[in-house]
Amino acid sequence: MVPEKLPILLRLPDKTQEELPDVSILIPANNEAAGIADVVERVRQVMDSLDYLYEILVIDDGSTDETAQNALDAGAKLIKHPYNIGNGAAIKTGIRNARGRLLVTLDGDGQHPPEEIPQLLEELQEFDMVVGARAQNSPTHMHRDMANRIYNWFASYVCGRRIKDLTSGFRAVKAHIAQEFISLLPNTFSYPTTITMATLRSGYSLKYIPITAAKRNGGSKSKIKIFRDGSRFFLIIFKVATLFSPMKIFLPVSSSTFLLGVGYGLFKVFFLDGRYGPTSAMLMTLSVLMFLVGLVSEQVAQLRFDRREISVSNLRIIHESLLIQQG
């Protein structure tokens, strides 16, 4: 039943005179003047061949060159940060301003092939999120490939599903899912890590499709630093794991501490002074406390998740009611 009158604060802007796009293309960019126009033009050519209404949003994250002007000249809509906040912050700005029911994100440096967007959108009819996983023949550095394998393995353990490319920024996702997790996304380059793990741990479906990443446009350099951002990726994985499934972290740590205590105690009994010792008892007690903390954290996470599900459902009902009310 549609309520007769809703609070004015919940009313949507009057968009009856303007047809909303089906797809919003989000392109974060920072000092990409050399290639942003080419990326926008390629996206336009691809989207013009599809049966979708679309918009292209370039989020200029505090560029000091002609990125903003070149994006406008190429026909994109521009959102500009007054200073550099971060790649993740640019994506969040894009999500907040996007009007499409489907979102596609790709980098402004030309690495992600816009020609693969149709496949992402096709798979999005069945899945909640589709990610372009960089193939082995992509021109990437060896140390980054090794780091990505470690991230993918750890994230796969936490999520209980194989993760093929945890850090890929080339993806398509349903808008309501991206909006649901926007408060969790960091302002840095690790936003793909967060939204991937949050999506999987919340029970949404995910599919990877192989893509061949291209070399960056001339003059474009990677903003990711292996040591600074590498440790940040691990912290993000731990953060999302403790938010959605704390026992994935607490249980192995607790078990390891318990086995260490037992092993050290037996070693003392049979090979040293024949006494079990307080250190072993302390480690075993600590392991029990870790397990109990993890158990309580798991219950808190479940209660928090249940409340969030109710809130999201209520917002969807309100949103649908407003759309019906507007005709």
C-alpha cells in the first residue's frame, strides 16, 4: 500500500521531464589529461552501439593538468574534487551522483578496455556484480602479480569463494548494492577490495570475466605504491573479515595459540625440567579468551547485519513508493 503523504525530506527530485539513464559509467581520474578524452570517446562508441540509455561521469580527483577540460570536451559529465582525496573517494562521489540503475567503473588511464563493457552488462542480468579479471598476458609487473596472488588467496579464504582479481577497478554492479556499501568504502585504491568482499559476505552473486589490460596512456603513471598500499590492502581484508565474519580471523589465531601452548608445555615436560610451566597455561588460557571474543564478535556482526538488512529493505520500500507516487 502506497502512503498518501510522505515527509517532504524523503521526496525525490522531480525528474518526470527527463528520462533517467539505465547505465552510469564512472571514471575516476587524476592527472590523466593525455588519455582521458580517448577513454571517454571509446566508452561513447561502445555504449552508442548498445540498447541502453547511459551517462558518463568523469570524477576529477584534484587534477593539476587539463584532465577536467579534456573530459568535458569529449562529452562527459564532470564532477571535480577541489583537491586530491583518493581514488576510492572519487568512486564514492560517482556512486552518490549516478542516476543509472547499473554502474560501470573503469580507470581513466586507459588500462581497462571499454570494449568489454557489453559483456559486463550482459552478465549483470544474472549476477549482482561482474568484475573484469586481468589475464596473465596483461602487461603488469611481476612484483604486483605476486602481491595480487597473495591478496586473492587470503580474500578467498575469508569469503569462502575463489577470488580471481581482488584489486580490479573494472567492474559492473547494480546501483543499490554499491549504495548499500558506500559507507564501508575507503578513500584509497583499496575500494575494490572492500566492495568485492562486502558483496560476497552479504550473499550477493559475483562473476569474473577475463580481460586483457592494456598499457597506460602516455604520460600516465600508477599511483599505487607497493609497500604503502600493499599493507593497506591487508588491513582492509582484516577489517572486512572482522565486520562480516570475525571467526575467520579469531578461530585460526586462537587454535594456533592453543597448539603453541600445548606444544611448549609438552616440550618442557619431556625435554627440559619435567614441569609444564605457567607460560603454557597462559597461552592456552589466552587462546580460550580469543575464541570467546571471536564468538561474541560473530554474534554482534550477525545482529548488526540483520539490522542493516531491515534498514536497506525499508529504504527500498520508501524508494519504490516514491517512484509510484510520482507516476
